[in-house]
Amino acid sequence: MHMAQTQAASLVDVETPLRRFARAYVASKLAVFGLVLLGIVLFVAIAGPFLTPQNPYDLKVLDVMDSRLPPGEKSGDGKLTFLLGSDEQGRDMVSAIVYGVRTSVLVGVVSTAIALAIGLSLGLSAAYLGGRIDGFIMRLVDIQLSFPPILIALILLALSGPGLDKIIVALVAVKWAYYARSARSIALVERRKEYMEAATCLGLSTPRIILRHLLPNCLTPLLAVTALQVASAITLEATLSFLGLGLPPTSPSLGLLISNGSQYLMSGKYWISVFPGVALLVVIVAINLVADQLRDVLNPRLQTQ
């Protein structure tokens, strides 16, 4: 009996490291795949317009005679091959998707950076100063988070109209409260640590304590959350553009491309909507894979057991 228990215990001891090694191996492969995929997305977003065969949003180069051509067809003048087909306005789908990815990455990164700066500032101030300031800021956060994000964005864009700057403002208005609450919860833990007490005893000014000591220790845990929020912002922008409230029709957007092609799905012209949808999926998957691995690296306690 004792021998059987010993053998069972040894099996557990052997299997646990093997499982952990297998999980780490799979995670590392996914991380490498995600980094490669994200690198391709960023390359397309930065250098894509220099590589595309046309500027799909320049009306001078469009020809309605090239409307809704299937993948592999040539343009009427024979100068361009539509590898992924063309949409109802004669745009090359490859070029339109590249420009759409560029816009999605721009909107996601800029809106997330601004929302992080606002939320982080308010969250750290609330945690460190406390009292009425903390109560006032957190009541604003509670009110903000009590409404669905897409509802707030829809109301703001319905009042202001579509536009790149307006959708960034709407996304910032939606996201800042999440960062404020997260930063406050992390800062409350950090504030009780010895280095913060030492900085206070030394008589350092409040701005210096917050910027030099509290901020660096609170920013790292938020990086993985920030990466995930970039993907969330891209998805929300595509949704709003699909509904016609995000970017105007003259601007490149994956959501608009999907919306424009949805009415042709039943007629067999799938490429107008499906290929932009696949591109959006690739962008979201690449960001999420990198964000998940970043989360595990920055906080091993969050790894799946």
C-alpha cells in the first residue's frame, strides 16, 4: 500500500513538470507566431501604402467599369490585376484592406495611449491623495462604467458625426475609466510598501513621488491590459464604422469594407466582405496572442494552472 502511494506520488511529481514544460512550449510557439503575425501587421500598417498597386481612396484612379470584379481579374485597361477582386466602386481589395489595416492600427494605438494617460493620471491621483478627490474620481469612474461602451460611443458619434478624430475622442471617452480603476487598485497596493513610506518620510513632493516612484511600479502591470485594449479599440472602431457612425465613406476602414460587401454576399460576391473580415480577424488575433504572452511574462501568477 505504501509502495503504491509512493509510486503515485512519483508519477504526480514527474507529470507536473512535464505538463508545465508542455504548456510553456506551446505558449512559446504561440508567442513566436503572434510576434511574427503582429510584425507583419505593423509592417503593412507602416509601409503598406508604398507597396499597394493603387490608392483606393483616390477618385482619379477608380473606374466604375472595374466594379465587383472577382479575384484574379484584370482591370478594364489591363494595367492592374485584382488579386482579391474589387468592390462596388472599383477599388482594388488588396489596396483597400492595407489602407484599412493602417487606419485600424492608428485608431487603436492613439486612442489607447490617450485613454491610458488620462486614466493612469486620475487613478494614481485618486489612490495617493485619497479623501474627497478619490471619492469624486471614483464616482465618475462608476458612472462611466455603468453604461455599455458601445452605447456611449454611439451617442457621442451620433452627436458629433463620423470622422477619424471624432472616433478617437469617442474611444478615449469609453476607455479612460477602465484604466483609472485598474491604476487605482494597483497604486493602493504599492502605496503601502516600504519604498513609498520612505519617499514620504524624506519629504519628497507629491508630484515627484507619483511620477518617480509610484508610476513606474504601476505602469508595468498595465502593459498587458493596454495591449488587449488596443485590440478592443480596433474591434469597436470596426463595429461603429460597420454601423455607419465611425469613419466617413471616403476614409479607409475595415468595418466600412465589411459593411459595403455585406449586401453582395447573397449574390455570390463574397470577396468584398469576407477578405476585410479575415484581415480584421488576423489583426485582433495577432494582438491578443502577444498580449496574452506579455501578461504571463509580467505576472506569472496569472498563468493558466
